Amino acid sequence: SGHALATKAYGRDVNRGGFMIYYGMPAFFVDTTDIWLEPRRARMIVSAAGMIAVWALGGLAMLFLAAEPDSALAPIAFQLAFVCMVDNSFNLLPLIELDGYYLLMDWLELPLLRARALAFVRRDLLRKLRQRQPFNCEERIFAVFGSLAMLCSVFILDRKSVV
């Protein structure tokens, strides 16, 4: 809801929202593509708004836990706070298309960063290395980000097959 509220604050539409399976894990989503017509700062605020909302919820749960440690709801508050913090830690990972990725993509001002970087790694990286051709700034970003994103995806999918 943080993403949706921030998008609406900029006067943009939220076309849909719902539930999906992402990398084998349940996830909620809202379609904030209308914010892409706004400047970089607005896009970054919308990307961060979801994480800020989750951190706020986790923080409120921890405040409740600190104020009422003997409450019957204390174990639930602890679990909620823990899930919020773990979820946001995963959400910050810029190597898969979660909030951290969109923040990085907008900060670098490189649209479709993941797709372009993975395409560069598949098509051009080995050829450029073999021929010892120099890399421009964008190609260096694509080489590093694309290689790490590929390894991250393989690692995540491999771990999912074990579970």
C-alpha cells in the first residue's frame, strides 16, 4: 500500500494490485507503472515507499513489544516485526526486480537495467574480454550488474529447488 499511496500522492493512477508468486515466494504487488511518467525523484520515492511502510509496521510492532512485553500479543508482535525486517532486507536486494532494483535503476538512470545487463553478459561480455576491448562506463555497469544478477538468480532458484 505504500507504493500505491505514494503514486496517488503524485496524482498518478494505480491500475491494479494483487497477489503473485515471485521466485517461488508469495508476494503482493501494485501496478505503479503510471509513475514512470514522472521525474526520477518521484519514481525513487514510490519505490522506497513500500519499504518505508513495511519498516514502519515492523517498528510499531517492536514499540508495542517494548511497551507490553508480557502481553498475550507480544509473540505475534515479535513475529510481525521479524518478518517485516527480513522481508525488507530481501526487498533491498537490487539484483532481482524488487524495490532495491528500481531504486538502483532510477538512481543510475539506466532503464531496463536488468534486461540490458543480462543481454550484455550473454551476447557481448566474453567477446569483449577475449578481444581485450575497452569497456565504456555503461558496459562496466552492465558487466558487473549482469554477472551478479545472473549468479543471484541461479542461487535463489537453486535454493528453492532444495526446499
